[in-house]
Amino acid sequence: MKSEFEKARSLALRMLVFRRRSKHELEQCLKRKGFSPEVSRPVLDVLGEYGYIDDMEFARCWVNQRLGKRGLRGLKQELRGKGICTSIIDDILGELGFDKEYHAAMKLVEKEMLRSSGAYNLPRLVSLLNRRGFTCEVINKIQHKVKDGERY
């Protein structure tokens, strides 16, 4: 018969097989499955010691994967929802800078313009970028480029 610790560890490892997860996500999963904090905390500590849970690496991978779909504000909001602490979020997003966010936003705009056969509605593009969480500086720069008809 498995102990509660072994059951919780097994569940956490199964969750990590599908994708990386933050410590908070695993903690919430174990809580939903009925494991007490007295059982889940030691499980998460052991998994952290073995390197299976690393919030810094999780945040870095999440940002690299999602940057084309979200801006810095959007990524910050997503990471907060995943339970990543503010200092880690600031460090990871600080590594990116304006240029990477700008290029990701331009790819999104190009994709949208191709989808609409080159015809564009500037307020709609601006709204799209805003909803996706791109910063005002990036949106303004793209807005001026598109309005002036420059090639990007």
C-alpha cells in the first residue's frame, strides 16, 4: 500500500511529464486532489531539490514559448497567474528588452495583415496589440510605422 507521500509524489511527477509547471501550479493540483499541505510541501521540496521544479527556469521557458503571442504586460499577467513571484518575473522580463517585444509584435501585425490580404484597420491592429499585452511604447512605434506606410 502506497503512503500519502508516495501518492502525492507520483501525481506530481505525472503532471510534470506533460509540461513544466511552477511550484504553485503543482501545489494547487495536489490540493485539488485532496492532499494536505503537510503532505504536499515535503513532496514539492524533494522535487525542487532534484531539479524537477524550478520557477526561474519555468518562467524563462514560458516567456520564450509565449512571446510571439503576448507582450511583456501579457506575459507578466500570465506568470502571476502561474504563481511566479514578482522578482523572478522582473528578472526574466528584464532580460528581453524592447527589441524582442517589438519584433514579436511586428510578426503578429504582419500575420494579421497577411490574413486580411494587406488591408488593415489601424485601430483594430492597435486594439489587438493592446489586448495581447504589448507595451504602449511598442504599440506606438508600430502604429507610426504602419500609418506612415513604411516596410517593416
